[in-house]
Amino acid sequence: MEVLRTWEKNPDLYATGVTSSVFTVMERPYAPANTRLRAAIEREKKIPAVFEDARKNLKNPPKVYTEIALQQIDGDISFFQNDVPSASLFCWSNG
């Protein structure tokens, strides 16, 4: 971690990290759906702090890392705009 310092170079680490964090809670049936939904909401509340950290931590990321992050961001946004609300509706209608 100290040699690569990916938190300073890879902007996609932040966006994909928050998406993956919520997806994992939604996708894995480790608890009842409503419990997982509450856990996903708690993770979502922490997303602004993750992006604030990204603003502080990123230092001149390589162009290719930035391009990849930009290519991925539409899918991340779609996940939070479409998939999470659909899963939320399912959770509340099925307990």
C-alpha cells in the first residue's frame, strides 16, 4: 500500500468501492432483506465522506486511471438510480 499508494492515483477506487460496498450487502443473503436494506442505507450515508476523501487524497492520477473512472461512472450512477431503489422496493414489499 505504501509503495503503490493507489488511494492517491486511482479515482475509480472510490466510485467502484462505494458501489461494490452497497452491491455486496444487497446481493448476499446473509440476513433478511429488510436488515440488509438498512445496512445498505447506512453505507450510502457514508458515501459523501468517501468522495471528500477522494478529493483530498488524489494527487495527479494517471490519465488512463482517470479515463477508466470516467467510463465506469455512468454504470455506478445507474446502479444507485435504478438498481438500489428497485431492490429497496422489493425489500419493503417482501419483508
